[in-house]
Amino acid sequence: MQIRPVLSAADEIDFMIHGLFQYNFFGHEVWITTSHVCILIVMLIIIGFAIAANRAMKKATEVPSGFQNVVELMVEKLDGMVDGPMGSNAPKFYNYIGTIFIFILVSNISGLLGLRPPTADYGVTFPLAILTFAVIHYNQFKHQKLKEIWVGMCSPLPPWLPIWFVINLIGEIAVPISLSLRLFANILSGTVMLALVYGLLGWFATIWPAALHVYFDLFSGAIQTYVFCMLSMTYINNAIGSDN
């Protein structure tokens, strides 16, 4: 008899992605899910902030104050984060790294707003990793000769003995998979843990889980954002090469 309330509460646990409404697109059934809605909300938040920042900077004063201070501090910190690992290559990637950092961070901490973080969906993290993968290899072919790429793929053996080529190729293919899975798994685990807390404790969970949100949404979300961007910068810098 004492187990039944726990079981009934467990039945209410929900951390899955749900289809909200369906429509037909060229004969195919397409669903708008909770992930799409959450991404839209995140985008609206970022766009709203960007519009406000743009207006503030148009009226910028020599001695910043208020919202202008916030915008300039954010830009300074983001640029500084890129400067560290990328060095002289950093200015070319301020916009890209800054954009994915802001999108991933806002997505990760959107649980504080009661949303299901979009990055808890592999369909969101994998395209982000593929985009970074494309940037990596675009810069590799732009800054390195084919001979240099071939030598690197055969390393640590000489290029005329390509025994390690397949292993290095697998390592290259693993880059977007590892990037996306790391972000996805960490954010999903936090989503699952919070769903378990709310589902098993019922209304009692409304009393104290703020600390859990601070850890799973804010702290862990910020760490995973930094890790994704730091790895992206490292891979891109290695692709460009030390001589560029």
C-alpha cells in the first residue's frame, strides 16, 4: 500500500520529446515537437537581446553605463575566450564561436524558464557538431596543401607507409560524433534527473529544487558550452596549422 503513491508519481515522470501538431509536407507527415518550440523561444530570446544590444550600441557613449556596459563586457569576454586558444587566428572566428556559444548557453540554461533544453535533443547537437566539422575541414583545405594533409593522415608513420591512414580517418569522423554526444548526453542527463525529482516528489519538489536547477541547468550548462566551444577552437586551430 505504501508503494502505490511512489509508483503513481513515477508514472508522471516525463522527459521525452512530444509531437505537438502534425502537418503534411509534399506528401510526408511532419511533426512540430517540443524541441522545435523550445528552439523558437531560445531564438526569440537571442534575437530580442541582439536588437536591444544593437540599439544600445548605436547610442553608445564614451563612458559606458547600464546596458551598454553589459553588452561590451559580453563581447570582451567572448573575444578573450577565443583569443586564448586561437591566437592570431582568433579575429576570423569571433563571430562563429561567439554565436554558437550564445546559442548553446541559452539553450542549456533554458530549463530555468521551464523549457526542455533543445540541446537535450541529439537532432540539435549533431547539426551543431557537423557545422563545426565543416568549418574545421574548410580551413584545413584552405590553409594546408594536400601533401601536408596526407602526411598528417599517415602520421606517425612516413607518408609512403599509410598503415595509420584508416585509424586517423576514423578519428576524423569521430570528431562530430564525440562533440555532439558529449553535449547531448550531459544536458539530457540533467533533464532526466530533474524529471525524476519532479515526478517522484510531486508537489514537494516545488519547495527545494532550485539548487538542482543551479547545478544541472546553470553550472553544468555553462561548463558544457565552454567545452564544446573550446574543443571546436582547438580542432579549427589545428586544421589551420601553426605556420598560418
